[in-house]
Amino acid sequence: QICVVFSEELKCWCRAVIKSSMSCTDNYQTECFLVDYGKYIFVKSEDMRVAVETFMQVPYRAKKCRLYRTKPLTLHVDLCENTSKMIPAKRWDFAAIKYFQNLLK
């Protein structure tokens, strides 16, 4: 369900998708995904509103995605044979992380 929530951190009203809700001592806390900021936050039930239809027609600025089955690669240089090739790596190195961040920008 899509609604509008007030973010204390951003100090503004944001569009959000409700993920889950839990009861606290005096109110309900709801976990929401902010569709324009790409982050998850918890909000009180009193800081939630029903979205106006025209407000929801603006395209979202953030999308949830996963890197399912994406494997890290590294460049292997063989100095004896004077060749290079991409091979699977055990973890993401700094250059691969920086390259991926630049692609997202």
C-alpha cells in the first residue's frame, strides 16, 4: 500500500510503500520504503496520511532492485604469457564497487 509519511530525518512528507507494522506501547510503528529516496524508515502511525491521487502520479525517483546472481570479477594479468583476462573473485574489490557506484549515478 502506498501512502505519505513524514520523515523526521528529511523534515518533509514523502511517498512510501508500507512494508510492515508493529505495535509499540502507545502507538504503531510502521516500516516504510521511501520511493523517492530509496531508503527504509520507521514512522509512527500518526505521521502517516492517505496519498492524494495527483501526488501519486509523479514517477518514483528510486526503485528497489537486487543484484541477483551477480558475481564479482577481477582482472588477472599473467606477466609470463603477456595476457590478461577476467576471472571470478571471492569478494568485491574497491575498484568494482566504485565502478558500480558510477554506473548508478
